[in-house]
Amino acid sequence: MITVDQLDKNLNDMLAGWFTNFEPLYIAVFNLKTNVMQERIFGKGTSGGSNTDGTKLPTEPYSTKPIYVSPSSLRNAPSQFKKGKRGTAIKSLYFPGGYAQIKTQTSAVLPLQLTGALNRSWISTPVSEDGLTATIEIGTEQIGKVDGLESKYGIIFQPSDDEQQEMLLLHAELIIEQINKQFNG
């Protein structure tokens, strides 16, 4: 059993701690970024993402238009691609299946519009935590890409109204959970 004085002290300690480490907010914002926004922005599997209005982003499939590529731009290209349309040796690599074939048959990593470096930066940049605030950020090297995408397709890297509501519900649950812990000592 907890006394009124102990409860008052526990609650005051909890509130004072929130000014430097508001864990319920940090957890809710981290969940918003890594679970909710991550899937909306970058999609799931091979499907593309969407902006905050739910409009599908143009993460188009790789081109299948035949192309020639410089051998120096690809590591580990199979020898079968070092021949032209007539079977003669050439100085560039021929891919009759286009960029899609390059992606499936070489080790080259050339990202689609909303994958690769932008996705890695989104995942690896931690949620910034400071007292009663938490901020979702992306690496500074990707800011230009974010600005370009948002100028073309609308707001992408801000939570939608539904995402904010979901985050606020989780935040409220976490606050109640923490207060209940204080009531029980």
C-alpha cells in the first residue's frame, strides 16, 4: 500500500523527470517514424509509398528498354553481356532487358527514386529527443532529395493527420501506463 505522501512524491518525481526525459513521447514518436511513416513513405516490399494525402508516389518499375553500359560502371557483370546484338565483342556491356536486367543480374546497386540512400538515411537518423520535444529528422545529405520530391509530389516526410492521431493515442496510453506505475509505487 502506498501513502498519499509517497504517491505525491512519486508523481512529482515523474513530472520533474519528464522535463529532461519524456519517455512516453519519445517511444510514441519513434513508433510513428519506424512503423507507421516508414511503410507509408517507402512502401512494403516492392510496392511504392505515398505522400501524406495518400496519393501513390511514382516508384516505377525498372526500365526494360535495351541499353549499353560502360564496363567500368558495373562490378561483376557476367561475360554474356559483353557481346552486342550480333554476337560480336564490344567495349560496352549490352543488356537487352534494360536496367531491370542490370539490377537482377549484376551486383550493381543503383537505387530507385525512394529507396537506397534516402531510405537508409531515414532509418539510421535517430529521433531527436530533448526534454518535452521529439523530432523526426533525416540526414542532411538527403535534404535536397526530400525537397525535390516534396516539391513534385506534395508533403511526404511529415505525418498525416491519421498518423498523428495514432501517435497521440499511443502517447496517451504510455502516459497512463507510467502514471499507473507511480500510483502502485
